[in-house]
Amino acid sequence: MYSNGAVPRARKERKVSVVFRHPNDEKHCAGVEAVLCPVVPNHKLLFTASRDSTIKRWDAAGPEAIMEASFDGHADWVNDMTIIGDLLITCSNDQTVRLWKAGSENGQHLHTLSYHSDYVTCLAAAPARSMVVSAGLRAEIFTLNVETGKHTQLYPRSQQSASPNSLSSVSSVHANVSVPGVGVLGSDDGPFTGGSASNGPFSPPHLAKEQPGSVYALALNPAATVLAAGTSEALVRLLDPRSGKKITKLRSHLDTVRALLLNADGTTLLSGASDGTIKLWDIGMQRCVQTYTLHTDAVWSLLSPDDSFAVIYSAGRDRALYRTYTHTRTSELLAVEDYPVRALALDPDVGVDVAGRNGVGLWAATSASHMNLWVVPRDLPPGSAGGADTGRAFSVARRSQGLPVNMRNRMSLEQNRQPIARVPEMVIPGTPGLVSHEVLTDKRRVLTQDTRGHVGLWDVLQGSQVASYGKVDFSSKSRELWEPQSVPSWFTADTRLGCLCITLEPPSAFMAEEYGVTLEYGNVPDDFKVNYGKLVLDCAFAKWRYKLAASLSTHPQGVPAAVGLQGTGAPGNLLHSQMQLQGGGLAQPGTLLAAGGGSGSGGLPEGSGAQPYYLDIWPKYWTCRALPAVICSRQDGTRWRRLISSFDGSEAEPAEVPTWVGDVVLRNANVTPKEAKCAFVLLPAEGSNLPSLPQSKLNAPRILQVHKVANYCFGKLQDQGVPLVVRPFYLHRPPFAPEPLPESCKGGEPPALELTCHGMAVPYEMSLATIKKYIWKRSDDLIFHFRIRDPEHPAPPPVIPGPGG
């Protein structure tokens, strides 16, 4: 419980984030980091993994791809994935490897593995050996046996560990393989980068700084006898995955190795790096035997139809897709994307190209949210019968150790090359992701901009976009929407997942309050206040609270003592948690919605299933077309993500849900901000001939608006026989403010009261905190002067500089 209205915690509390998903949640809303196109009889499947933290399965058999399932659970970018039978394995910046049932209708999550201590960037698999290898920052490399559940740290060896980490449920899924013959395609994609040289144009600023030895690419031969790891040290480290024994290091690249291909017997390796080169290695000789210099920037993805490496496909930061014939040492430009290419996958079912020739299909994942399928003539050597146009091929081979950096860009796309394919055969559209944002001064609205440059306005209590401005200048729109308001920052915002996310952490989460009347609560006292942070938590964890209360009423002895629910009875008893009023008194909440509808715009949609869980009018998360998700972390540091509708009451406190959240949501802790008051003085203006008030020095909530100060002053002067009226003055008229009387109707009225600060009229819609910040501009007690308004010479309006002024 909190004491004295504060949240005094010595330790760092776990944060809670609320993700406002795009209304069309069947599409990705951020860059696609990995793509898989497994061979499945009588079915054409495509898996995509995105920076929006989701993995999606598509039916790509028809003219338009259909999203079949979404795998939700990761709490950050999903960097790579691979598949063994019906087991989908993914890795993420949330430091976890997760296992899913690939063919499930609802993206069934099976297990979370959290043995990594930093971002997990890449995966490789040997399906016949039931082995998955994961790697990431801090040079960490782990192996996992998906049959036994045992994981082992291969590198660094000084921290070797092994754990049974039972995966009985996973093993049973793998034992009943429903997708036979699935290969590991696309697992060699180059995931996110910590270095500026390889970041996509919309990479968020939160990426970790690249560390020496961090692994960004893996390749594993089918027999699981050789493992190749591409690192930020510009080398390829070769290991024996069975024993962890070091085989050798391959050095020749000049920058981070981002993509790897290894042949079946582990004797030949292909590598692509941020230096723009592709290298062919003889592992037995431990040397580079060929360097290809076709790309003008980082190479992020490599593919080959077979392990002879006679034909290789490559793509990367320069947006170009190339096909290279290693025997003739020539390449041809296949297509040019609009964004850097993060990963490639071969489509096994494409038969002919647009010209009717034998064709090959390439799925390209880019830093945008959509996917393109490019179809080009089948990979026959240039000049052969039915082969590619020899006029498009160019030599790319060098027997040296690679080009110097100052020569890398000597062959530009614009000068020398035209792509074979200019229009993709199929597009899986995405939603333009959010890439920038600004929290406005009311600390409730957030201005955003997406990858198209379109600007929108979000309300964090609505949980949705409330205005769209199109393609306008972001800074200009920000200045236009700026208003002088002083509200404590109670959340942080980010758009790293391509959508708006707000994060709460005590005690700052409970620093902002608002009057219920302003939020359109009905039948509440004028001084009834609500806390923004408490509202968000109550709504986001409403189903968790409901399910716990249901368990308590049904099985009162079966609820863990750590939950600490107050009271017993029906689940609904906990829904109407009493809100705190000034002075610590309790009052009933405002008008609450009946099931199926209610006051204002807070009615619940029919069939939403939200009626039992949350009936208050704010926030409106349960009415969103795509329900928000909650991101938090367990006590052991493992991060988790759930839709607000996915809580089932099994989430234990404090192991999974932080205690401070339980204090607020379950036990109705007092969250009144410690510094929620503002002292001010009311004095008659010099020469006004008005009497002093009986009590001139006052203390009130910092959110108290000036119109209440004016009404207080008016009442006290009226008690002393001074006839005045209150005639409000506004800079920006709030929605609830009454319309001003026309001048023709003011005849015969008593004189009007005028409030000033520093000789300027104070706007009635402003709070005490806003007046103190923008007009008083001092740390001592705020001073108001009151006088009779002179219609001929009223007090001037305040001069308030705009943002940055």
C-alpha cells in the first residue's frame, strides 16, 4: 500500500506499457525482419516476422494473400524465425526465444525461453537433429534440443550452462508432425543493427549500441556438425555445435557479417557483410576463394536454391535484389525495392514469369510493413539457351580480399544497371507504421507521423487516433496544436513497434489528475477528481481483476494470498472501485455504464464481450476496433505481452504482475500525488477600492481552474455586500464553457469581476499550475489581484510565447 499519497519505493519498479494497435491488425504496421516460405503439400504458406512484435501466417495461394493467424506474445521486434515440423521458433529484442504451434488457427504459444541476457538477433536450425541455435548481442550463442528441452551455451564458453527446461508440451507437438518436409528457408536474414551503417531509414533510437563480438547471422548444416556465426568483429566464427569446440575464425570482411549460407557437408560457406561484399569460403583451406562486389551497401540476406551455390540471390541496404552466377562470376539486377531489404525467401510454387517463361519467385521483406513477391526468369546462366539477357549481366568477381571502402560505390544502379522486373507479381500490403511522435502539453494527446509522412492525433484515453491531418509538416502542426498547459508527465511514449505505446512507472504514473466534470462524468461533485494513471491501469487490467474476483467468489480458498483482494462476493463488486477525493474522503464513482450502453461516448459495442470487465466511461479501450495490448515483465526479467482481453486470472502477483499494479487495481491504493497542491494569494488591486477577503491565502489542487477561483472571490465579495458578476475570459474556450452574453444583454448588470496576474487578465480555462508556469513564472506563492473590470480599459490578455519561447 502507498502511504501519504505517494509511492515510495527504494527499488526500481517494473514498468507497464499499453500498446495501441492499428485498427487493421491483420496487417503488419512496421518493417518485416524475416520471411519463411515452407514447402507444404497442397498449401502455399508464408510466415512473416515484424518489428511490430508479431508473426503472421498467410495463405498466399490466391491472387491476394489471406492472413490466417497472428502469433502475438513477443514484446519487441521479432528478428528471425525458423521452423521444424509444426514447430515455429522465433527470436526477439525482448531477449527471448519463443516456440509456437505453426499450424494453429489462433497462433498458439507453447513456450518461452529466456536464457539470453540481451537482444536475440538470429536463428538457425537442423530439423533432422531437432536442434535450434540462437545468437545475439554480447556474443551469446545457445543450442536448444526441441525434443528434450535442453539448452546449452556454446559461446562464450566461460558462461556455459545447461538446463533441462522441460518442454513436454513442445515435444508432444513435434512428435505429431503435421507439416512434413519443411525446410529452413529465410533463416539467414540480417536482423536489426546497432550500428548506423546498417540501420533502415525508420530505425528507432532505442537500439543498443553495437558491441564487440555480437552475432548477427547464423548458418548450420543439416547434420549439425558445423555452425557459422557472423559477428560485429568482421569475422565468421566456426564452431562444432555438438561440443562447442572452436574450429576456426574466417577473416576477410571489413565490417559486420550480416548473412551466411553453409552447404550440407559444411565445407563451403557464403557470407555477406556491411562492407557491401559477398565472399565464398573454402572451410577446409580456411580462406576466402572469391569476393563479389555487386552491392553498393550492406548485404543483409543471401539465398541459394541448393548447396552447390552455383546461383545465389542477395539483397540489402541498397534496396537491390541480385542474382549471381558463381561459375561465370557474373550478376544481374533482378529488382529494386523502395526500402532496404531485410530478408529474402524463395517461393517454391512460382512456375512462370510475366513473359510466360519458366520463372522463379522471390519474397522480399523490407523495412516497410508490406511484402513483395518478385517473379523473374529462372536462373539459367547468361548466354545459355533460354537464359537471361546477356546484356544485363556484369562481372562482379575479384580474387583480392575485397574493395577498399572508397571504391565500394564505383558501380551505381543509376549509371549501369536496369532491373529485370519492375513491378512485383504480388504485394501483401501493410499499414504505414508510426515513426515519430510528440506528447502535447495536455499530456493526453500525442501527435504522430507515419512512414508516408502523414500526421495524426491520438488520445491516450480513447486509445485511438482522433484526427488525421494528411501529409503536412509535423513541426508546423505541432505549433498549431500547442496550448499553454502545465500537466505533469505521467507516461512516456514511443513508436518503436510502428504503433503508439505508452509506458507507466511509479510514482510518476500517478502525477496527473483531472476533474470528473471535465471528463464528462455525470452526477459527481465539482471537486471529484480522477487519476489518469489509475484509470489506464484499471481499464488495462480489468479482465485480470474480474477473473481473480470470480475465482475468489467461487473458490475463496483457492486464490493465492499474494493477490490480496479486498472483500468477497460477486465479481462485479470490484469493478466499481471507489475513487479518491481531496482530503481522503471516499465518494461513489461517476455515472457508470450499464451493460450494452451508457452515457457519453463510452458505450460498449454489441458482441464485444467487454460488458462484465470494465463499465466506467474512461478510458475507452474496450471499444477500440483492435483492443490494446499490455507489455510488462516478470520478476525474473522475462517480458510478456497480452491483449487486454487475454488475461485469465492465472497471472500471479508479483511473479508476473507487479505488486504496485495489484495495489492500485485490486486494493484501491491511494494514488493522490504528493505535490498536488498550489498555494496562492487573492488581493484587491491597488486603487480598486474593493475590500480584502476574510481569507486571502489559500491552498488548492494544482489542477484547479481559474473560473473556480473567480467564483470563490465573487462569493466572498458578495458576502461583504459588493455586487459583482463573473464574466469569464478565455484564450481557448473549453467545450463545457457557457457562451458569453451579447453586449446588448449586459445593460443594467452589476460590474464584472476581473482577475489579473502580473497586470494581465488570467484566462478562466487555465489551471493554477498553468498560470504559475506561463504567467507568474516564479517559484513562490502565486498572487492574483481582483478588481472591477473597466470596459474601456480592460486588463490586457497574457503574452505567452509559443513552444520553445
